[in-house]
Amino acid sequence: MKKFFLAMAGILLFGSSAFAAAYGDAGCGLGSMLFKDQPGAVQIFAATTNGTAFNQAFGITSGTSNCDAKSIILAEQERFATHNFSGLAKEMAAGQGEQLATFADLLGCPSVKQTRFNSIAQQNYKAIFASETTTPVEMLTAVKTVVSSDSELATACSQVQ
């Protein structure tokens, strides 16, 4: 029984970190407002604040305390772009791939527009990866710009703004 409560406490304290945005790994909530996006161990204090004050669940539900859907979606897009950067570069160059399909999905592009998305990404590869030092966030911004400028994808992909 103790293990169950410890597991539940861990989930409540740290489980929402998967939805973290520019406010740090602890996620949104009072902790994010106090500790901002400071890296490292300070995020433990932010997560503890979020968990002990029970404000994170309220913030997610109400859209307060830095917890809004747009921030969560942007954080997921940035996280995916960062963790899959080299794979996305290869698949965009090839114009197809599993990571590219997932990326399109995160940008709100319906599966019926996948071929168009792949094609546009491949055609604009040099603009998306403008230099060898292009960062994942710069790549994400460039993809959103390319998608937004395509008449077919601009209306179809709902998470590019």
C-alpha cells in the first residue's frame, strides 16, 4: 500500500513534466511562475511547489498559471523537433518517413495532407535548414512559415500559428 501511495505522489509531483513548455521541466503552475525556466535542480522545487500546492491541475483545467493549450502544444512541437532533429532532417530531404509523419501530425496536418506536407518539406529543405547551425527551434519556425505560405496546408494544418 505504501508503494502505491509513493507511486501516486510521484505521478502527481512529476507526471505533468511531459507537458512542460518554456517554463521548465516542472511544467506549468505556481512553480513555473516562481522559478520560471531556470535549468537544473531548481525544477525539483518548481515541481514540488506545483504538486504540494495542487495548483497545476487547476491551472491546466482553467488555463491559468502558465497552463494554456497553445503553450502545451508548442512545447510538444519543440520537444519533438529537438529530440528528432537529425531524423527529421534526413526524412525531409527524402520527402517521407515516420518521424516526418508524426511531425506533421503535431502541426495539426490531417493524414490526407501528409503527402503534400512531405513534398513541401522536401522542396523547401534548404530554406528550412538554412545553415549547418540551424537549431531545432529555428527549423520548427521555418517549417511553420513554409506550411503557412502554402495555400493548401495553411488552412489544413491547425497548429502552425
